[in-house]
Amino acid sequence: MVVLGDEDMPGDNENIILEVKDLKMWFPVRKGLLSKPEYVKAVNNVSFSIKKGETLALVGESGSGKTTLGKTVLRLYEPSEGSIIFDGKDISHLTEKELRWFRKRAQMIYQDPYESLNPYYKVYDILDEVLISNGITDKEERSERILSVLDRVGLTPPSEYIKKYPHMLSGGQRQRVAIARAIILNPDFIVADEPVSMLDASIRAQILYLLREFRESYGITLLYITHDLATTKYFSDRIAVMYAGRLIEVGKTREILGNPFHPYTQALIEAVPDPDPQNRLKLRGTPPGEPPNLINPPPGCPFNPRCPKKLDICEKEVPELIEVSPGRKVACHLYRT
Amino acid sequence: MELLRVASLSLSYKTRKGPLKAVNNVSFSIKKGETLALVGESGSGKTSTATAILRIVPRNVHEFKGIIELEGVNLMKLSEDELRRNIRWKKISMVFQGAMEALNPLMKVGDQIAEPLIIHQGYHKEEAMERVKELLRMVGLPEYVAERYPHELSGGMKQRAVISMALALQPIIVILDEPTSALDVITQANLMNLLKELKWKLGISYIFITHDLPLASELADKVAVMYAGRIVEIGPAEQIYLDPKHPYTKKLIFSVPALRMERAPMFIPGEPPNLINPPPGCPFSPRCDEKIEICEKEVPTLKEIDPEHMVACWLY
């Protein structure tokens, strides 16, 4: 049995931009004044790494902890336990002041372009604010960078967009502004949290192609958080599947989609319809129930109450994420050797 | 015979900038037990079409005209009172988008399902609760759900409860407006399974409103593609999915990444037009890469190109 270690071959470490080890992000909740605190275990013992220039899709349902994981690796939260190593430096418990270099190099794109842009700022000022707060004092340089970044995200001609307020833009245009804000400081790493789920179908692919282009031409590393498996097929290199705060399967995109090992991954794939008129004639073999609550998850494997293949041990022991073939890991008792 | 026939339906709203044509000359029909998917992007007029059928239109209506014929009766000719007493909820009901978040948080779920039965149908409390249990079973919920408050239920359970309300008076048509939009994929798949079973068992017709073409294929016998307030293509599901004709339909189908098919998603450049000042000619012409000269001048009307398959495009 190979216990989870580095994602890659030994000696390949310099290519790893982000490494997360045994990460826990637990939020305390108190039910009463005198009761013991309980915890929402949003991220529970998660380990993974991302190589430079790679796109890792973090897939899971709402409440699986994927957004919390994304925000924790960006140090928008301070982790409860475990470590986050970015470009060789442990950033798990740095202060905001010590994180200043990291804030320039790592950015986030949020799900809802209607809420993530300040409605009182014009597009120019939204972008200018980022530059000013990062110490770029030369006004002309800022203006040049703003016009050039708008051009890069396809808001052309830029002069037409700089004077607009967010409400004057469509959803797709707003998300382009959000992307411009994320890339204007030339970051190495971006966490994109459901960047297209609020957009119309015809616009989604545009935005995903844009993100892919940045990866290809600037080598930006991307953590692409999504519930939409179909998009991962075209826009990610590897997939990490999350369930109830834990990673349950990690591997190359094609391998996971073509041959999922974990019963939960299998269910997720089964649940996704393709545009096929035959669909209406048959039922889908999806498991009943919904994900557990994260305060008191069931003992053993979090998926066991819904799992069609569960064994006795599944109710007792949490399966570890183990490597079952090179680069392929699964946390399921069915694959214990 | 057609169960529902909609002909030349138009609905526009008054806005400060001028009238907004949300539904523009829309026509379609549904047979008993048949499901029509109304597919389109946001602002294409899907929900406005549905609310026009139930005549639950907002106050700022500018113009509302056309024919809505249910079992041969033109609903447009009925008074508000007749519509409320005989049609709405009894013949045609609707599951509104986000309805599960509109459940009353202070009232037990069972009482909320029973309320219309008691008020509108004159059920006694006990009779109504019996019917509630029956309805809950029908949507795959255990009876104890009747005693629970909405916050005690998961999203999937709440949505099932909302569907049971729409079924309470045994309608023949149920309009589903993005019924799974806030749910997770597996919960969504389970809910689609339920809707299929109800359709097979009860023979109801759905009008299924969604922006999600793959999801529409889970229920649709027939698909109408809407763009800028108009139906640009309508036909049997097989033809729309496997042999789409309108450039917009083609692009829309190929813009969705498919999990089991090998094809990279295409995208449609640009954005849908403004409905207050739509472009002259075909509303899709500014984004269409197959356009010809006439497309920018005249609006194409729906033409039958195969039995029951109609396209509004100058190429045909």
C-alpha cells in the first residue's frame, strides 16, 4: 500500500507550485452558551499538489468543502491544521503582512460576477484599485496596464469599457472584468471558483477557452473548482473529487472520466446527461440520498450510507487516499490491497 | 387532438426605455402526455411564455395578445375569475424557479401542501392530511415530512415537496421552470427520475423550461428553442438533438461540453440582443456565421421543413 505522499516522481519537486498536506479547515459552531463547541469539518485531512502550469479541477457537490479548500489554499482562511506550501514556502500561518508577496502571485475568480464587482466603481477604477494597492504609483503605467489587460480578456476596444459600471455589462462581460482583475498583476496561480456556473450556456465555453488560453500563453496554474464534470473534460489536466470535506479520488482527467474507481465518482458521472434524446426513455442509476452534514458525518467512509457497494468495514473506518496506479489515488475500501 | 395550442402569443412589458418584447409571436402545441422543453438563454422569453399561459403576468404589461387554447377553450377569452376557479392549478400548474426557497419557514410542510386543498377545494383538515400523505408518497418522500419545517429538509426534499403541491389538484399540464437549478447533479438526476416516473404513471404533460439542453433531453418529447422572445426552431427531440437546422440551435447544442461524446465545445461569439431595440431582421443575425443579406433586413417566420419540425431561418 502506498500512502499518500508527493503527487509526482521524486525529484520533480521544483515543478510543484502548490503542495497541501493533511489540511484541515474546521469552523467552530456553538449550539448553546455552555455546550462544547462542535465543528463544521469543511476540509478534513486533504493532501494534494499542483504542478506549475497545470489545471487541476476540484470537483464536488455543494457543501463538499471545495470552495473552502480553494479559499484556504489562498490563505483567505488560516487553516486549523496541516500545511500549505506555495513555491517552496510554508504559508499556512503567515500574517497578512508576511503574505503580501503571495497576494500578488495568487488570485481568485469568484462564481458570481454580479456580486464580486463593486457596483459603485467603473471598470477602470476596479482595476486601478488593484494596481494602486500593490504599490504601482505611476499613473501612466497603470493606465497602460489596464487597457492592455482589457484587451487580453477580449473587452475590445478597451476604451469603450473603462467608463462603464458593472450593471451596464452582461454576465459574460462582468466575468471578463473579474478575470482581468485576477490577471492584471501577472499571477502564477489562480483559483477559479465555478467561474461559469452563473453564465448562459453559449457564453460558458468562451470564458473557459479564455482561461485555458492564459494557462497556455502565460503558464498560469489553475485550480478550477466546479460541480460540472462535463467541462473538466476539456478544461483540466487532472481531477480531484471531493466529498464531505475529503478528497476521495485524484487522477488524470481522461482516466477519471473514462474509468472512475470510487463509487461516488461513478455516481457523479452517471448523473450527468449528455444532449441525447434517448435520455427521456430511461431512468438513471444514481444513488438515493444527499451528502451528509459536515458537523456529524457518518462514521467510516462519508459516502457509505449511499454507497451501492459498501462493505462492513466502510461503516467503521475512514478509507485513506491511496495510490492504486501511478498518479491515480482513491479513498475506498474496495481498492485496498 | 391538441391538448394545448398556443398561437401568435405576444407579451411585452412597459419600461422606461420603451416597450420590451419578451414574447414575440410564439406558437406551439402539445398533445396529451407529451413534454415540450422550452430552451433558451436567460432573457429569451421562456418564463414569460409560461406566465402568459397561466396569465400571471406582472402589472407593467404593455401588450398581451394571441390564442391560448386548452382542450379547445380559448383561455384568453375567460375572465380572471373563471381562469382562477377552473384552470389555474386545476388544469395547469407550475413549479416556479426557486420555489423551494419560497416555502413558508414557519409552517410545517404538510400544512403548506394542505392549505390550498382546504381553502380552494373545501377539504376537511383530516381529508386534506390524508391527501398530503398520498402526495408525499407520490413524490418519493416519507410521510413524516408532513410534520417537518422546511429548514429541516434537504434541497432535494424541499423540491419534491414543491412538486407535490403542483400535483395536488391533478393537473393535466405542469409547467416546470428550471426545477433543478439549485440542486446538485446527483440530486438533480434523482429528481429527473421522479419527473419521468410521474409522467409515465400519470400521463401528465410538462412544459419544461430550462437553459440546459442536455438536461432538457431527460424529459423532452419535443423541443422549442427560443431566442430573443421568438421560437427559432421547434420539433421532435430526435430532430432537434441529432439534426438541428437553425444556426443558433446548432451552436447551442455544440456549445455544451458532452461527457460521453468526443467533441470540443464551440462557442457563440457575442451576446443575445437587447429586447427593447432588437436588431432589424433575424435577431440572431449579428452572431450568425451563416448569415445572408436578407437576414439583416427581414425577420424570418417559422417554416415546416419536416413533419412537425419548423425553423425560422432564411437558409431554409
